[in-house]
Amino acid sequence: MNGLEAVQLAVHDAGVKTLNYVPGYPITELAEALEARISVNEKVALEIALGASATGMRAMVLVKQMGMNILADPLVISATHTIGSGIVIIAGDDLGPKGSQAEMDSRIFGQLAELPVLDPRNPAALHASILEAYRLSEWLRIPVIVRVTARLLATKSSSIRSMPSKGSGQEFERIGWELTVRGRYQKHRDSITAFAAQASESTTQNCLQVSGNVGIIASGYPAALAEGLGVSTFLVGYAHPLPWMLMRRFIDGHRQILVAEEPGPFIESQLRISPKIKGKLTGHLPFGPLERADIVNALENLDKKQESMPQIYESVAERGYQGICEDCPFSPLFWALASVDVPVAGDAGCAIRAARKPYESVDVVYGLGSSIGVASGFRKKGVAVVGDFALAHSGIQGLINAVWQKRDVVVVVLKNDLAAMTGGQEVPDLTRLLEALVPTCYIQLPASKDEIERLLAAELDKTGTSAIVARGACTKYKIR
């Protein structure tokens, strides 16, 4: 059984009723295996889960690490607002990264929202962690985060025994409204965080083995890599809150400690005041994903001071680059955009692949749904290129703002009716809404580069915000 199958079993065992996701590596395959429902963005996905929870249904939200930024607002509020039935957020960290614009560490959201984060090391621990997360969520009436990675989801282990734990169907209690926001936070700090700390100390997901005077503290997939190396190990089940009492005793009992984690020094940075602690910050381990060889090498050199070595930055040529598909009907549009003498803001989607050679049609890309807002800030009138899923995700807000503030921007919507970068999921059709907001014209692709250039020039000559809807059928995916 692999990690993906372990999550499937845990969802069945926990009796989860509502599953919502936003596609993106590394959680798309998992979400589709769970038959989760796609949401327009991560904030909405969590809000649906909060509504289900308030009315007595266990819920799960599946997002990649970038999506944690989007749902942070209701997440932080939910910690002190309280919930009803259990909510578990599966945060999939793209380490490397392979399909993301930034490498992030989702564990930081535990500190930010003051919510527990479980960081399982193998499929069996993943299954157990999800069930524990639901129990903890309903005991403390807060959402709980479980962090996964692509390697954890793909890792195989022996069979896992089903352990049904369906929950009580508890609903939201209005008693919290008797307190002010400050009062809720005081209660959260006095009791909820203390109980979460107790859970991190007592969880069966902690694994302690003592052998010699050198030890490893590890969480997540690196904890599995750290086993069997002939040194003491403390494999923690919770990344937040950390089991401080157990950890302090472990550190006190050893001469040196290596902290193995990925992608960043989340645990190490909280322990670095001790001269015993070694890891990424001391140069003994690399940032990003770890391999077993990295840990072995660090153990062999723990007594040596690591000197800063010149970093070789990974290049596109070295790693390889998947550009626009050869038979993409939007290719003429990207060639036309490359020839306009105005700044072009792109979006996280197919447009980002046109940023490099041979097209070089997009100048900046700051995230999914960002292009219209970015183009609204250009010194002179420019172009925003946005996919139809990115428009629905959050781009529509940038468009509303552009209309409201009378910005000069041409919005080019790549309309293929699906999310091509994340597996071809169907997306909502917002063309009627678009027409209600701004003057809108259409072009069917493929079309000649000259025709597209004339259309772009005509729209750039106008004042205000307007839209070009470029329709084309994706050749990689068909609408489901």
C-alpha cells in the first residue's frame, strides 16, 4: 500500500463526508482518487469545509503549498472561532519544485494560525496521522493540518489495517459568541494550544530509539530516511507544536544532534540556540529535499565546520523545460504577444511556458490569477494574459478592481474550458460575466499572427479595460 492508498483508507475509516480540492502538483492525483470536488480556489474550498463542519459533517481540504496562502484568512480565523465536526487540511508540498513557482514549507502555517501540523514519515504513519488529526480536530474544535509530499504519497509499505473512527457528528456551538475576539484568543492560548502540546508529546507517531551519543531529530519523509543509520533517532509526529519535553531530554542526552527535515530548517531554527544542533543552517545538510546519502554524509562530518561552498544554480538547460505543446492552438497568440511593444503580465498556467524562448511573450508571472492586477500597475497600458481557470480562481477580482479604478489594461483570456496544467479539469465559463464587466471581443484559434496583432493593437489604442477572449481547444486534454 502506498501513501495515496493510505489516505484513501483513512478517509474511509474517518467517515469523511465532504472533500474539496484545488488541482496542483503534488495533490491532484490524490484528490481525484478520493473523488474530491474541485473548488474555484483554496479559500472557497476551506469555507465549504467549515460549513460542512458546522453542520456535523467531517471534511477534508486538499491543496498544494501555494494554495495554503490563499486559504490562510479563514484558516487563521477558524482557530479561535472554533468549528463543529473535524476538518483536516492535506497540504501537499512540491519539493524541488516540479510544478510550482516557489518552494514553500507548509509547516509554517502551524505557527501562523496556531494550529497543529502532523508530518508523517511513511504510509502507515500517514493513515494514523489523518485519523489522529480528526480526533484532535473534534476534541479541540479546530482544523488540523497534515503535510504530505510527492515521495510520501508514492512510497510503498506493508498493508495497513483499517481502523474505523467515524466521529460523533458534532455541530458548531454558539457559546463562543459570548466572548470577544480577544477573549477567544485568550481561551485558545490558555487551553487549546496547551492541549495540542500535550497531544504532540503523547502521540504514538513519535518514535524514539537511543544508540550512542549522536542523535537525529527528523520529521516527515526524512524521518524514514534517517532510520537504521546506527545512531539515536527521535522521529517526531508533530511538526507543530513540537514535543518540547521529549525533545529537550533527547538533546540533553546526546553530544551532537542532526536535524533532518525538508525543505527548510523549520525545526532546526527553533533549536539552533544549542551548539549541539547541526543541519541546514550549519551547512551540514542541503536546503530542499533530502536523500539518505545527504544524512549519511552529514553524520560523517558532524565534527567538522562546514565552509560555505559556491552554489551552482540549477538552470533550465540542465533540468529540461517543457514549453508550449507543438500543436497548441494558442501558439500564434504567443507569437503575436512577443511582438507588441508593451509590458505583458502572465499567469501561472500555460502562459508561463511562453515566458522563455522561443516565444518570450510574457514578461512577469507572479502567481495564479495575478496577471490583471499586475498589469493594472504598469506605467503604461499593457496586456494581462490569464487562463480561464486562473480568471475564476482569483483573476476576476483583479478585473473588478481594474474596472472600478478605471485602469488601462487589455485582458487576454485563454479560453480552453479546462485547467490544462493540472490534468485537464473542467472550469467554469465566465464569459457572460466578463461581457457584463468590460467590452469583450472574441477570436477563434488557431488564427494568423497578423490577425491577432491587429486585434491587440486595436484594443491597446482604446482607453480603459477591455477583454479579448481567445478560444481554442486543448490538444492534450479533452473536456470531461
